[in-house]
Amino acid sequence: MILLKMKGNGMMQTKEAYRGTGIGVIFMAFFGTLWAGIGVMGLQEWGFPYVELAAILVGFLLLIGGISLLHAAQEMPHQITGKLKRIRFWFNIVFIAEGLLIGAAIAICNATHQTDLIPGVIAIIVGLHFLPLASLFQIKLYYLTGTLLCSLALITLLAAPSAFMLGGHEITAKLSLLGFGCALILWSTGLTLMLRVKNATGSVGHTEDHPS
């Protein structure tokens, strides 16, 4: 997912660093847009089609940014290390565990007839999965992402109203708050990662042009 290799105050210019970050940004774009879709469901056609188009546009622009990093990775030196292989192994473990937990949560909620809890429980699991990734990839931003996702899910489950009226439409408040909230958190994370890489690249290029 995100493999940022740091050296001193700048990012090492490696294929793995750019490719990993690009894939991570694409993940944030895709899943952020999926969560926005959940938010749109809660709107009950309020703001149609402008809200949907805006969400798709944001996701698309972030997707293009991720693809641009993958393209830039082709010009970077290749570097495979034992540490990188271990990172990939543990990322796969975290990803599989996340999928199993989500599957189990959905099954339990369905069995107990608490299907309205499914989106919130999934958001908590997604948030929790960022915490080990923060340590694995040494990206402190992920601690914030995970904490925000879990906090939003808990607030939505415990405090948000079930519905309210807006412009003649009955808005499903829990779905809208959770969906758009998670989308904004994931999109913001992806954008921050992308900007950090581009800024680090600019800093490295500036240093090479003006050596001390």
C-alpha cells in the first residue's frame, strides 16, 4: 500500500516508494468514493445529481494523482530489500484480517437483526486497521486517520439522529454523516500523502540544483 522510504529530511527516490504511495492514494480515492456513495444513499435523492457528481469528481481527481505517481515510479531506481518483503507480508496479514473481521461483523449483525449497525461497525474496523499500518509503514498520519474514522463511527452510532427532514426529503442522518465523513477522511489522507511525496521530490530536486 504505502511504502515511504525516508532518508534524512527527504524521501528516497525509489520505484517502491513511489509505487507504494501511488497505490495507497488510489486505495483512498476508491474507498473514499465508496463511502461517499453510502452518504449519497442517506440523502434520499436530495441534491441529486450534483452531490453524486461532486463525489465522483473528487475521487477521479485523486485517482489521477495516484496514477501519476505510478507513472513517475517507472523512472525511479529499483530497490528490493528484506525489510520491504517483511512489510509486504505484514500488510497482507493486516488486509486479510480486516476482510475477515468485516465479514464476521456483517454475519453477526445479520444474524442478530441489527443490520443498521453494519456501516458503523465496518468503519470502526477500517479505522482500526490503519493503526498497525501506521507502525508498519512509519506513517504517523495513519494514526490520525484511524482515530478519526473510529471516532466518527462511534459518534454516529451513539449520538447521531436516525433521520431529519431537509427540503422535503427525509435524510437518513446516520448514513449520510458516516458516509461523507469517512469519504472526507480517506480523501484527505490520500491528498496529504500525495502532496508530501511531491513536496519531498521538489525539495530533493532543489537540493541537487543548489548543492551546499
